[in-house]
Amino acid sequence: MIALFDATVRAFGPIDGFVNNAGIVAPGSALADMDVVRMKRVFDTNVLGAYLCAREAARRMSTKRGGRGGSIVNVSAAAARLGSPNEYVDYAGSKGAVDTLTIGLAKELGPEGVRVNAVRPGLIDTEIHESGGKPDRAAQLGALAPLGRPGTAEEVAESIVWLLSDASAYVTVALLDVADGR
């Protein structure tokens, strides 16, 4: 991971924007039926992976450490506030940790020229549902949401681009739901 950041700086120069998008699920299950291997895999990827990447971005972006400042956008999930009962409680909990990372890191790095925010996608039509064993999940549940459809990766990306841009220069510690009112 450190090598990835170092290679990026060598190839493109100083980092002033970073999207922290780590997320996996496992097949839907009640927590009582989950084994520790599954939970460890989800938390290692979604929590530890996100924290390590945020650490490396902070080390390179902080004006206190010689960086230029900038913006970090963590990708959380609406599941962090919904809980995902009987399906993905482990995933929801891991994304709750990303919300907490966002809040704490924004307060640490604000004085060092770095804004930190998160987007919390809801039912987005991506492959993550297939990896959880329910390829039609977004379409089925999206039909029940206020707009009547799942979201798209492009809609999530637009909110991320805005949070990275100077148009959101006074936005930090935000948890932006891109979740169709769910």
C-alpha cells in the first residue's frame, strides 16, 4: 500500500485528492450464523484497509507534513445507519467505522489543510450485490424507494467529484447520503 502511494507521487506529483473506496460483502446472513473468517475478511478490507489508506493519504496531504492540503472522500454506505439486519450486519458495522474515521480524521486534518468527507451510497446498481449472492437486490429494493429505482455508480461519482472540488471548499465532516431517501 505504501508503495502504491509512493508510485502515485512519483508518477503524478503531490497528492491533493484521495477517494478511499474499500468495500466487500459476503453472502447475506444473520450475525448469529456468520463465522469469524467472514467477519475478519470484511473488517480487514473495509475497516483496516480504509484506515491504512487514509493514513497514507494524510501523511502525504497534510500541510504540517509538507503536503499541499486537499480533500479525502471516504466511501461509506447507507448501511452504516440502516444496520442491514439478516444480511450484512458485518458490512454495515464496517461502514459505521468508516463514518467514525471520517469525523475524527476531518477534525485532525482540518487545521492541516485537508478536508475529509464521506459519501454513503444506498442501493446502487453495482457488482457488490452479486458478490453477496443477490445480483437483483438493487433493482428489487430500489423499486421500493422514493425515486423507484436503484442509483448508478455515476450518480455516486458526481457527489465524490463535488466533494473533491473547490466547489465544496467549506464542506468537511460531512456524511453525504446518496441513497434515495432510504
